[in-house]
Amino acid sequence: MDNTSGVGVLDKVTTILGTLESGPTTLGELVVATGLARPTAHRLAVALEHHRLVSRDLQGRFVLGPRLAELSAAAGEDRLLAAAGPVLTHLRDVTGESAQLYRRQGELRICVAAAERLYGLRDTVPLGITLPMKVGSAAQILLAWEEPERLHRGLQGARFTATALSGVRRRGWAQSIGEREPGVASVSAPVRGPGHRVVAAVSVSGPIERLTRHPGARLSQAVVEAADRLTEALRHA
């Protein structure tokens, strides 16, 4: 079967990505495997690195980049949303608080699913609303496991610090008290997709007077379990 499309540069890029599928590859190995001229292989690999389709490991070898996992996660969004409804409803019922699912969209995060508290004072987050990546426990989750350069950039102007995100990675969940909105607290945990990459954040939120100023102490276990259920749903999809 002819694997050429007639668009030379795309054929070369596809050949490079196909080669890297086998694992870390030096420039010399890339040249041998693809049959490309060394300057061409280097130029295309560096261009792909710029777009995060290719990265480097600690030895400087070329590897598949994080953008591929993000695209794969986006392709699996329908599966995520299909699983999210019952998981968020259960989380709401267990905690008694409103539950949400957020995904990152550039420098914002978007609420892609929600289950609101049925009665009393609640934190209502409209479906489809975009919120900043600088505040809130879901933003902490969506940023905490990013690659160093993107993490550093995301911390500029944020209401949380690198030290706080280090704690998030250690615990596996995040909390915020009045970051996004005065009087509102929240707890969030990561949903992971291909390559163990964080693709979404599950949250519960409500008034500080009910969640207290240490909401993670009461709610983190339930939120982490909900996030793990969605991670499993993606894994078996």
C-alpha cells in the first residue's frame, strides 16, 4: 500500500512521528529510520518540538510530545462526558455539594459537565462557562502536572504558588477557599487519560460556611474516588 499522500512535508512529518512511536530516538537514528537528509530530519523534528508534538528526554533524544496526548484526550471527550453524568450525580449525592467537571481550553478552563445541589445554598456553575486558570482548585489541578515551562507561565499572576502546586501533586487533590469567588470553597482531583496525563478536573464546591476553611479534610476522598472512576472509564473505553 502506498503511504504517500502527495504532500511531501506531511509525509515526512508522519514518518518521523511513526519512527518515534517505537521510543526515544537520536537524530542519527531518526535519519537512518526515515531515510531523510540529516538537515531535513533535524529541521522538521525541531519544528514539531516547537508545536509540542515532539519533545526531548533527559539524554536529548527525540520522543513523542505531550500535544499528542492532549489531542487523544480531546478525541475521547465524548467518552468522558458520557461517563461524567452518573459519576458527578453520585459525587453530589455523597457530598451534598454541587459537582463539576472542568477541562482546560488554552488559558481558560471550561465547565463541561455539572450536577447541582438540589436544595439550599449552592454554588451554581453554568454548563459551558469559561473560568480563569489563575484561581480555584480545578485550575490548580489542571496546571499542577504540566511540563515545567507551561507550569511556570501559568503561575504568573495566579492566586496560588509553585509550593502550593507541589503539595497538590503530593496529595493528589487541591482545595481553594475564596479564590474564584468570595465565600466559596472547592476541592478538586485529576482525571487522567492516555499516558497518565491530566485531562480534566473533578470538583465539588459550595459556601465556605458549610465546607469550612479546610474543605479537603472532609471532601477529598470522595472527589478523588470520583476522578478515579472517570480515569477508569477512559482507560476501558
